[in-house]
Amino acid sequence: MNQNIYPLISIITVVYNGANTLNQTIQSVLNQTYKNIEYIIIDGGSKDGTLDIIKSYENQISLWVSEPDKGLYDAMNKGIKLANGELIGMINSDDWYELNAVELIVESYIQNPNKQIFHGDRFDVFEDETRKVKKFHPSRFKFIYYGMTYNHPSMFIHRDIYANELYNIKLKALSDYEFVLKHFLNNETIFHYIPKTYVNYRLDGISAKMKFAAKVKEGYISRKNANLQFLHRIFSTGIRIIVFTLYRYKK
């Protein structure tokens, strides 16, 4: 980078029994082309070989914690509270960054000092390790009424945002949607899209395993907490049910 300013960037990895994939995640952070990184790992009290992997990198990790938590979002919040960087990114233990990811973020941050939430595209990774680009979809309608169009694993969020708002630990899978939607409805001008694919996301997360009824319920709650008006929440629920019904009918 041809810049004289190198802000500290915090990256948080949340893990629980992630020994099969954690090494790849850690390597993707440690080998970033951008070097001024604070790396924090929050372990939920793993019972497999996760702690052995973390300890093997102890001298290269800024901080790690291993203790029981109340779920994914509680662990994320713990990491955020410990972070010191100007921007904070989340990379879970089954995902990984492209090696220039943080450099792309910092370049955009320096060029766009009025923005506070940076995001881009991702690779969806299937069970056979093949990848497909999942681009950010710019439709306001789809984001508000149907579901998450932003790629949360690609997000780096300014610490001032997290100082006022953390993730809702009462939701199992859609707290990131609630968080992003709330800030979008409040002031969408703070978002900045980077048209690059710099994060890899395995398609086996919590939301992929949730039943449809549970997703609809969490979707309604998340929109309510994000201050979307009642009729808009009902409209959104109706759209989800119609789309799901048509999908099952076609199958």
C-alpha cells in the first residue's frame, strides 16, 4: 500500500469444536498482506483439538479466550469488547479470507473516511470444496422484505458503531441481519460496497440448518427490533411464506 497511515484492524474468530477447519482460518489471517492486525480468538470451551491449534499459534495471536458462552453472538460480543482496532471484522472458524482482504478494506477506509460499514462479495464454499461467487445484491426491497443481501462475513465495521450497538444474543441465526438492517434503516449512507470477492464462506452454518418456521419467526423479530413498521413486517412475512410455498411446489 502506498499509504502513510496504517490503522489497527481487529479480526475476531469465534470457534467451538472447530478443529477441522480452524487452522485454515488462522492462516488466512496471519498471512494477510496488511500487517497491522489485532487477532482475537473466542473459543466456547471446545472439547476437540481446537485448543491445541490455538495454543500452537499463541505467539502470533493477540489474545484468546476459552470459556462457555451463550452462543455465536454472545461470543462475537465478547470479542468486540476486547478489540482495539478502528475497524472490526468477523471470520468464523469454518471460513477464511483471501490474503489481500484486509488491504482492500483499509484502502477503501482511507479513501472513504465518512463510511463506517465496509462490505463486499464472498465465495460460497460447498461440501466438495468447489466455490461460487455470492455477490452483494443492491436491492433495498429484497434486503428489507426478504432477507440478508449483505455478506456479513465480508463486513468490517467501525468501532464507534459497536460502541453503541452489539449483537442480539436472543436470536440464534439472524442477529447479524437485525444488526445490519437496523443501521441500514437508520442511515444507509454509512455503508460502503467494495466490488471484490475476498472472503470464503462454508454453507453449513446455523441458519442453513434452521427450519423454515424458525427462520420466519426470527425474521419477524429481527425486523421488529430493527424498528421496521408493523405492516411492513407482516408484508415481509407474507413474501417469505409465498416464496417458500412456490419453491416446495416446484420441487
